[in-house]
Amino acid sequence: MIMEGIIITVYTLALLLIFIYALAQLNLLLNYLSAKKKDDNSVKFDFKNPSEIPFVTIQLPIYNELYVVEGLLENISKVKYPQNKLEIQVLDDSTDESTQITIKKVKELQQTGLDIKYIHRTDRTGFKAGALKAGLESAKGEYIAIFDADFLPKPDWLLQTIPYFKDSKIGVVQTRWGHINRNYSLLTKIQAFALDTHFTLEQTGRNSKHHFINFNGTAGVWRKACILDAGNWEGDTLTEDLDLSYRAQLKKWHFKYLENIVTPAELPIVISAARSQQFRWNKGGAENFQKMFFKILKSKTISAKTKIHGFLHLLNSTMFLSIFIVAVLSVPMLYIKHENETLKIYFYATSFFVISSLIFFICYWLMYKKLHGSTLKNFVQYLVLFFAFFSIAMGLSLHNTIAVLEGHFRKRSDFIRTPKFNLNAHTDTWKNNIYLKPKVSFQFIVEGFLMCYFAFGMYSAFTVVKEGDFGLFPFHLMLFLGFGYVFFKSLKN
């Protein structure tokens, strides 16, 4: 009975945390819908007046980007901005032959009159944060635009973003990510599906009510004075962008999110690359919760509602822990339910938490509809993607739970970059990518075991009682498919 009590308590707490997160998403949806009804009355620089055009530095932090660095530099060289007000810094921490390609391309662009500098560090102290900080020491720009190696801003990108800094309170302007290889595979489709919701509902929903948002590490611009006032880049977490964002907003700097300006980039096309990216994001989120929790709690300059959204924002990745707990405990809960008649009222009550799934379904549909349309065909495609996304997200819950726990317990680890492939069409050339180093680990074996475990959960629906109990069958089916997908994909790449 003691063990049953522990299982029920932990299961209930996990369900409650998921429900609270769902309510926060619903609030962001309402914020988003109200924001869409308002006109943007932001003050802007008048670029027709040369005296109002500020000096800008573009920073390109790269590390072993053999396949994309040449395209990155070629694309950045086409950015439209007065040459006498523009500087480009190539912040190269590379340790492979890509340095030769980069140096050659930089020299070629220098011959065109472009103010582009090659800065190479002999060590990776601070990783990406360290590279950005090192570049900032010599940056001439009043504003610092940052692009990762696989991002391809349009030529007028600076002309669309820099004007918003006319407002002296604005510390950051962030744009929405686009996806050049969205339809490459099921894996890229579900990544785009998740990121689209973050870059529409979440970023706009928070920003419209002046809650804290985050610079997304790329495709945005910082006011140099804001970076320095907030304490500069720090490399003590795996998400230095989230860290500096919160420190800046605690210093009362405002962020401006531009949903309608899209900056295309490449999504990871193999699961090993997606896993490394997910691990970094989720562990970094937990690290930042530990770093920022008390600072937000003690702040006297932000509202209670902003604090709540800030906590839940930093706890985003911790939702995977709750999901994993609910998943694992759902099978024994099925047996507890039918061995204890006195608990029937409890199980009727917990069915209320199905509303969490309904909230997520509505939020994701409204964002999907906005980007893709609301025809019957679109809705059917949405149903398939929603089911696939949540199945695979749950299949990654063990992997992401380990990342979250490492973050909360402050286990240090290196910044592992996500391999880039330089493709936007269906091709198998990625198989020769020298940065791919997949390996079968004990974690994969556990994921294979969990696939079987949830198959047993489905079997239990037929056998736990004579008449059957299929309330958790769809949940266990999604878990079975999700862990199965992750397990077999991980064995291949």
C-alpha cells in the first residue's frame, strides 16, 4: 500500500505540473490572439536620413562548419547596408580543414571592399559565448547581429530590424526562424511543427504582454550597450542566449519580437543531430532555471504574472521529466485502478487532466492554421503531424529527462554543436558527413526496452480486467510508436 501511495502521489503531481503548463500555454494563446488585433506603433530610425543609420557589426560564430561556411559567407556578403556602417566578424573556433575554406573566402570578400574580419581562437574557452565575447572586444558596431552557420538572412534583413532600435529601451530585436528543409522527412516536419509554435504563440504571446522572452541564439540583433550592461556573455550554461536574455530583462531592457520577419535555416536531418540539439537546449534550460530562479523571485521590478511566466518558461524542458514520469507510471496505475475499488473517484478526477491534451491540440492547431491554412486537407495533415509530434516527443522523453536532470544537478558538459548538411532537397549525401559520429549507447537499449514496456501497457488494456480498460490505450500506443521510432532511427544514424 505504501508503494501504491507513492506511485499515485508522484503520478498526480506530474499530471498537475503538465496541466499548469497547459494553462500557461492557453494564456499565451489569448495573448497572441489579442496582439494580432493591435497595430505596431513602434518608433523607428528613418534610414532616408543618413545621420540616423547606425554602425552594425555582424557576428558569425562558427566551429567546424565545412559544409555550410562558404554559403554562409556568400549569403552574408549580399546583405544590403551602407558599407561604411557595416562590419562582419567571422568568429572561427574551428579545428579542422574548414579553416582554410573560411580564410580563402574571407580574403575573396575583402577584395570587394567588404569590411570582413577573420578572428580565430586557439581554444574554445566559453564555447560560443566565449567566441561572441571575444569578438565584442573589437566590434565597432553599436548593434550586434548574430547568425549561426546555417542561417540565410535575406538581403534587406538589417534594413528591416535595425530601425526598431530608435527606441532607446530596446536591447534586442529577434526574428522568426524559417526552415529551408521542412519537408525533407518526418523528423524535419515535426521539428518545424514544434519550432513554429514557439516562434508564433510563445514568443509573441510573451512579448505582447512584456513578459520575458529569449534571444534564440541567432537571427537577432543586440544593442552592444545592453550586452555589456547585463554582464556580457557567460559560458556557464549550454544556452548562453537564454542566460543573457534574462539578465538583460532583469536590468529593464525591452525585447522586440518580429514574427513577420523570417530567417531561413536548416533543420537537423538525422536523429543523432536532433538529439544533440535537444540535449543542449533542454539541459541549458534547466541550468538557467537554477541560475535565474532566485533572481526572478527577488526582483521588485517585474510583475507577479511575469514571474510566473518566467518560471514556467525556464521550466519548459522540465516538462519532459513530468511526461516521462506519467508515461512510466501509467502502466502500474492501470493495475492499481482495478485492484482498489475505493480509488474509483480518484481516477474519475484524474481524467479531468485530459483537458491538458485538448489545450495543446487547440494551441497547435491555431498556429498551424495561421501558417498553412484551414482547409480540410490542412486539418487532416495537422492531425497526422500532431499525433506524430507528440509520439516522437514522448519517445525522446528519456533522453531529454537525462538532460534536464543533469542541468538541475549542475553536471558540467561541453557545448556540442549540431552538425550541418547544406541541403534543402531530398538527398543522401549527408551519409558522408564527417561530423556524424553516431554510437549505440546504453540509453538506446533502455529506449528499446521502453518500447516493449509500452507494448505491454497496450496488452494490459485487454487483460487487466475481463471487459478491458482502453482509457490509456491511445497514450500507450503513442509511447510505443514514439520510443520505437527513436530507437530504430538511433540505431541507423
